[in-house]
Amino acid sequence: VQLQACGGGLVQAGGSLRLSCAASGLAFSSNAVGWFRQAPGKGREFVAASRRGGSTYYADSVKGRFTISRDNAKNTVYLQMNSLKPEDTAVYLCAAGLRVIDPSTKRQYDYWGQGTQVTVSS
């Protein structure tokens, strides 16, 4: 199983980015998928998640600015990030799990991608 995240980059505050996470060896349609992020010197924190039934969840810090979506036909999950702030700067990682009860709990995910860097300048 491999998860490949891409789409990160350098953007000014107020700008937008769309991250993608593509899977091989695993069907996103059967899994919950989450996005987490890790800033330098900080722990990995929950950003957003999508259950296989379509329910979505967001951290309070990104609610109203970020949108998670999935294209099961392409086996890809997206994270649309708008109104970016400098505090959004981090490595963003996607994760997938079959038996995720609490989507914000990272240890409930079975598979992780390598991450993509997002840098927001002020």
C-alpha cells in the first residue's frame, strides 16, 4: 500500500492550494481518509477527514477554509485550502484506515503517505 500526497508549495497569506492524495494497493472507497499536518517542533495534528460514507470532519482551526473531498473513481482524496494563514505552514500528510472510529485520532489510521510541504508567507 502506498499513499502519495502532492500539491504543496509556497503561497502568500490569503492564497489557496489544493493537495491530492493518491492511493495504490488500497481502495479509498472502503476506507476513512484523513489529512494531518506537522509543523516544525510540533506534534502531528488533525486537519480534516472523510469517512467512506461521505461524512466529513474538520479541525476548528480550518473549518470554513478547508474542504476535503474524494474521487473514488480516481482513488484520490483532495484537500482544498483557501484563505491560507502563516500558521497553516506544515508538512501535510494523508492517511487511510479501515476501522476509524474517531477520525481525529491519528493512531486509528493504518496507512500514511510521506507528506507534502505547505509554506504560507505573511
